[in-house]
Amino acid sequence: MTTPTGDEPKRKTEAQGGVGELESTSWPVDSSPGPELRERLLIVEDDPEIGALIGRIAEKCGFETAISADFETLHGENLASYSVVILDLHLPRVDGVEIIRFLAAEECQAGLILVSGVDKRLIKAAEKIARERGLRVVGSLTKPFHPTELRKFLQASRRTSLPTPQTPIPQLSDEEVRRAVNEGAIDVHYQPKVHLSSRRVCGVEALARMNHPDLGLLTAGAFIAQVEKLGLIDELTQLVFERAFEDCGQWKKAGQEMGVSVNFSVQSLHHLALPDELTALALTHGVAPSQFTVEITESSLAQEPIRALDILTRFRLKGFGLSIDDFGTGYSTLQQLERIPFGELKLDRSFIRGAVEGTGARAILSSSVELAHKLEMRVVAEGVETQQDWVLAAQLGCDEVQGYLISRPMAREMLLPWLQGWHSES
């Protein structure tokens, strides 16, 4: 293998805030598109040596590069022409968080790679700010970093940076939503949950879907806000539970006992008779309330504290399970765990992803699992999409996992055949 052509790469020490030593062998180059299709990369970096070095790495990966050394020149850039932005968080006259704010205000669509010599927790905080402002973060690097780390992110950004058609959330009229709920045009799909130790399916989560005559099957994100606004959430909750009870009864007749979890809107926690009504409905379909778990998002509990405690406690008294969903995204977690008799804790998918990438999130996640077990609660890791996520959940001591690695949500008639296939392979 030959030495790269061009200037001989130099090494900067950690004190200088540079990158690691470049390899002396030729670099693997992706089969890049022709010059007219080369993706553009903007480097926001005030150190000319580091900027030039990043530029050489990027050009070897097939990018056309430009460097913006300060905030003033960044203002003059046509951000829409770039597919990736590499941003140093520590600039002389303006910090990286301000630039993140600027990129978000400009609705920058480029993938964002953050680099800095500051504390890793600060970089992760900047990542979170960027994501919450709607930017597409590819990853972050701590100086000094190795060229292979940067190439990995650049290659990953190429796979996702080119514009792809986005399916917009459909704008449904109030009448369409009202008709769907009142006429029962609501389906329930199911996503399996699996025991980590045995790999056996231990239950499913019920997810509402709307059958639209023109748009097809719509997920809850397309209509749930309007259902709440129209005051139809109790009707939708009743409908979802009734379908879930019916399906559970059919599975029981087929010899398959299945636990089912159902999400609750905070607006349903005002209806004090709900535990009685759902208990009666379960018995009508020949299933036990103990087969069902009510999932409540952590952030919703603060909105109706007394009524929520009343209703949720009565659910437990009648045999239903209780799960705190999206754990780690609210602001009164420990208080809610002490107040309400939960039997299950579902870790938010953002924590799983963050724990794979950083030690801070991993420490928080590990402590959460330990706390839940001390309170005799099961722990479910949501959003498990890769084998790495699965391994992490097992290492942390989670009891169950749920996510695309196992299965996407499926229609009720597909569940039993899927179960046979899963268990035959396990």
C-alpha cells in the first residue's frame, strides 16, 4: 500500500486540541459519485491546520469541502447546498451552542457532526440541544480523534444525508377523526415484548391505527391529538380496550395466553368509573384483568395527580398491571415511583440509544434499573433496534425488550403465525 499523496500529515497533541496521528497507508475510498454529484461538507473550525486536515479526510471520502472560520462568514453560506456540517463547539467569538441555534433557525437539513476538546458531557449536552432543535445529528468526536472515527461518521452521513421524500403527517379534518372513532374505523396493531433471558415472547403492546378511506392505515401520531381536542379520548380508549379484550379472548381459545399493554392518555385519568367499566368489559370477553397492563407516560402524571392516583390504584386493586412509560423523560420520576403502585418501568428509547453512545446515559440507566428492581418492578427496554441495543439491555439487567429488532407492530391476524416463527427460531 502506498503513502497518501499531498502534504505529509502532522500530529497535534491533545493539549493543542488536534486530531490523532494520520495513518501512513492509503485510505479506503468509497465509490463516490461523479464530480457533479459530490456531496458538499462545511467545516466550521477556526484552527486552519485542523480545518485543512478535516478537509483532506473528507475529500478522500468523496466530499467537496469548504471552511468557515467564524460566525460572520457562516452567515454568508448557502446552507442548503451542504449535506454535512462539521462544527467545532469552541470558537473564539461565538460558541457552538449559538451556532446550533443559528443552524436550527435557518432550518439546516445537513447532517451535523460535533467536534471539540471540551468535556464529553458538554458535547453530549450540545448533541441533545441540536436534536431537540430539530437538527440531524450524525455524531460527535472528542479531540484528539482518530481519522478512522471521522471517516466512519462521514460514511454514515452519506447514507442518510441525501434528501429523501418525507411522508408528511396528514392533516385530517375534525369530521374525519370524529367519524373514525364513532364508526369504529380504528384497528389495533400489536408489538411483541420478549424476555431477555429466555427469548420467549411475554406480551404485546396494543397500538391504535386508523383506517382512512383515502390515506390507508394511519398511526396514532396522525390523529391522537385531535381525538383529545375533540373530547373523544374516552371513546377511543374504550374502543382500543374492547378490541384488545376480544383479540386476547381469541388467542386464548387458540391456546395462546398473551399479556397486553395499552397506553392511556392523561385525559382518561379524569373518569373515575373507568376501572369498573374496563373490568366488566374484560370479563364479558372471558379474559382476566391480570392479563392487561395500563401504560401511563411519566410526564402526564403531574397533570392530574389526585385523580390519577385514585384511578390507577383502583386498576391495581382490580388486577390490572401498571406501567410507567417513557421513564426518564419527565421531571418528578422518583416521587411518582413512590406514590403510585407501578409493577413495570419502561425505559425511554432515547436512554437506550444514549447509553450505547455514552457513559453518562449508561450510568443513569444502570441506576434506574437497579432502583426499579429494588422496588420489585420489571424493567422493559423500549426502542431496541440493533443487536448492540439488545446486548446493552442484557448487561444492564433489564428484564424485557421491545423494538424493531424483534418486530414492528403487526395486525392481530399476523401475530400467532409470527409467534410460531419466533419461538421455532429461539
